[in-house]
Amino acid sequence: MGSTIPTIRFRGGRKEEGFELNIMVSKWLFAGFAALVVAAMSLGYAVLPAQSQDDRGRKAIAPGQNYSEAIEAGDFVFLSGKIAAVRGRIIPGGIQAETKMVMDNLQAALAKSGLTMDDVVKATVFLGDLEDFSAMNEVYRSYYTGDPPARSTIQSGVVLNAGIEIDLIAYRGGQ
């Protein structure tokens, strides 16, 4: 009994022209590819924690007119960037004072979702001047009792000419 090779044919064209494309695939390669597609599609459901599979809605925390302070999506909480401003003006005192106020505000925002700084898994720091990195880092590190989260630091033109803006992603985990 001979092995047959499935063939996929595409035909098309105008009356004067035409083309034909033959793709020949072994049944084992085809079966393997199909299994890979099914596994990839189901992986999106398998990697989510069990309590999140039924609750995939998102919830805004302190929604404003243009953005929300945070969005809870499953077991993750995404916090909008914070700057050290009071009534539209950046506080005086330099990068360490700004960093302290930003971190305090982020800590308060996390608390609204029942989380702490140790639940943070990713931070993005936007610095107006990379020369401020060491001074910012001294204050930033003091807010974490365990391992600090993954972090990216980018030099950027921060809104209102602030020296720093930080946004966070926290993970609820087994809570």
C-alpha cells in the first residue's frame, strides 16, 4: 500500500494568463503543523492563572476624562505614569524629591488595588536627564524590600518639564 502525499493546488488568473502552484506536504508534516496550531491557540488560555480564565474583564481605577490612574486586567494592574506635580507645577527640590513623590503616589495607587510595591513586576522610568540616574536610583531602590522589578529607563522629554515619570505593571499572583 503506497503512501499518498496531500497536495494543495491554487489556480487563478485571467483568460489569457494563468498560474498554478502545487504544494506537496507529507501527512506527518501536515499533522504536526495542525497540532502546533491547535497548541498555540490553546496556549493563550493555558498560561492564564485559573481564577483569571473566567474573569477577563478590565476595570478602571480612578478613571479620569483622558486616562485612568490604573487598569486591572485579570491578575495584572497597569498603572499610568506619575510625575511630581501639584496643581500643574513640578515640585521643587530636584530629582530625589520628585522621585520620592512619584514613588509615594504610585504606592498609593497600588494600594487602591490591594497591592504593594513588592507586587510590581515591570517599571518604566522616563528621565528628563540621564545624569539624574544615580540620584533617582537611590530613592527608587528604597521602595522595594525584595527583588526589584524588571525596569527600563529612557531619557525622554517628560510632560510639564518634569525630571521623572514612572509607570508600573503589578501582578496580583496568588492573592
